[in-house]
Amino acid sequence: MSSRTVFAAIAGRANVGKSSLINALVGERIAIVSGKPQTTRTKITGILTEGDIQYVFIDTPGIQKVRNKLATHMNNAVRDSIPGTDAALLVADITAEPGEFEEKLINALRSEGIPVILLLNKTDLITDDEKKTAAAEKYSSLYDFAAVLPISVLKREGIGDVLAETARFAKEGPHYYPDDKFTDQPEEILAAEMIRGRLFNAMYDEIPHGIAVTVEKMSESVSGKGEDILNIDAVIYCERESHKGMVIGKGGAMLKKIGSAARADLEEFFEIRVNLKLWVKVKEDWRNKESLIRSFGLSEKD
Ligand SMILES: Nc1nc2c(ncn2[C@@H]2O[C@H](COP(=O)(O)OP(=O)(O)OP(=O)(O)O)[C@@H](O)[C@H]2O)c(=O)[nH]1
Ligand SMILES: [Mg+2]
């Protein structure tokens, strides 16, 4: 049987559902999802192998106005993800008009000569079919898309169509990754992101954007009862003392809540008992310090 591989970048403005989509496509929670814009900070590879075809999807941060050095790195991660891919999946919110961000992205994709599949996500939010068609028409006047698909990642509608359209751009050749691999992210990064995801979701209204999580140590041991345990030591970095206080919460309540939710996620993902230790530290203005951005694994140059 001949084998084929397709590389597809997932791009779009913040909060449109790119990370939700990569998780749905791959069938694993490899990218964190939140209702807050600018959740994803680096590019994340999700892999799906079905029969002879391997899909390599690259989730990217939502493009944004540059407010600090981290934002520049996030936008660069998008720019660096596009060249060399066989197709781009441009995700947009079907309830919103195309704007400056979409036009910029479309222009960048046009200049790279990459076929673009437009995914109009969140169809579950509109019941009127005419509105769906109107959105598709508005976008279609901007570019000659390879396909325009209305989808709802939330309802799992249209995911199969996304795969079918992406498969059209697959190229003959050996698979790039082993067939059972679903992400190229190291375990430490996956674990750190799961913790950051819980922080984002537990502190929805007050969460400061300047939060980073690093996993300092991951090691396995055996408990007194002979049970395998994964020990994870992680540090939550905040930009200010006041933020640290918020993350810890009254009597440590918030940190406890985040810790136990994150531990449950980690146990489900790694399929092993997890002993999670969390520390909270302050690194002032880290989002403007290149060395810290790099040490948190957020520099695209690494
Ligand atoms: N109603 C609805 N909500 C959705 C759908 N897909 C994703 N969402 C929600 O949209 C929000 C943003 O989802 P993400 O997947 O984090 O979006 P993103 O594009 O990766 O965002 P950034 O990483 O910040 O650029 C979350 O609250 C999701 O639950 C959908 O099909 N319908
Ligand atoms: Mg995302």
C-alpha cells in the first residue's frame, strides 16, 4: 500500500476554536482550550494516521496586536508554521464578519501559494441557514478557497469533511511520524499546558495573561502499596506579587482547586496515578524578557 502524508497549518484569529479543532481531529486533548483569547502560545503539532494517510496538523496562536515581546513570538510562530505546509485550514467564527486579521492571514497564505480550506466554525450558534450562506459568501469574495466548510467543533459536526478536504492535498511518500504518535510535544510541555489550562479555566474572570507554567521534574516511583506513581513538580510563574496571591487564594484554596483538577487531567492523560507538586513564583514583566520567554519554551527559535 502506498503511503501519503499531508501537512496542514491551522490558523485564524484568537478564540475561533483552532485548538478545539486540533483536539477533535486528533482525538486527544493535546492543546488547551479556553474562552479567553490568546490561550495558545506556541505551535503545536497534532498527528492522525488513518490507513495509508498521515495528517500532520499544526495549531498556532491566534494572531494578535503586538503588545509585548511574547506577542511577537506568538505571531512569529504563526508565520513560521505556514511555509512548507501542503494546505492551510483557516478557522473563522461564522457569527462574525471577516476583518483585518483574516485579510492579513489570507494575504500571507496567498503569497505563499498555499491552498486554503476555510472552516466557518460555531455553526451551533446560528440557526438561520441564510446567515450561514451570507458568511460563506462574504469570505468567498476575499479569496478563491479550496473549500468552504461550515462546521461545529463543539457538536462534532463537519470534522470528517475537514479530514476529507485536507486529504486531497496529501503527497505520496513515507509517513513523517510513527503511526501511533499523536503529538510531537514532549511530556513535560503537555503536563505544563494541562496545568495552565486548569488555571485559565478555574480563574476565568480574574486570570492574568502573564502566567506561565514549567514542569521542573517528572519521575516515576512505586508507592508503599506497590502502585506506580508519576511525580510531577511544576512552577506557576506570575508577573506580580498580587497575581501570586490570587493564584494561591485564601488559605491556599485556589491552588488546591487547580492542583486537584490538573492532577485528574494528568492521571487521565498519562493513565497513571499522579503526585503533583505546585509552586508559585513571581518573575516581573517576563513577557518582555527574551531570556525568560526562552526558558519557558515560548520562543519559536528553539
Ligand atoms: N459554540 C461553540 N463554541 C466553540 C466551538 N468550538 C470552540 N468553541 C469555544 O470557543 C472558545 C475558544 O476555543 P479555542 O479552541 O481555545 O480557540 P483558539 O482559536 O484555539 O483560541 P486561541 O488559542 O486563543 O487563539 C472555547 O470556549 C471553546 O469551547 C463551536 O463549534 N461552537
Ligand atoms: Mg488555541
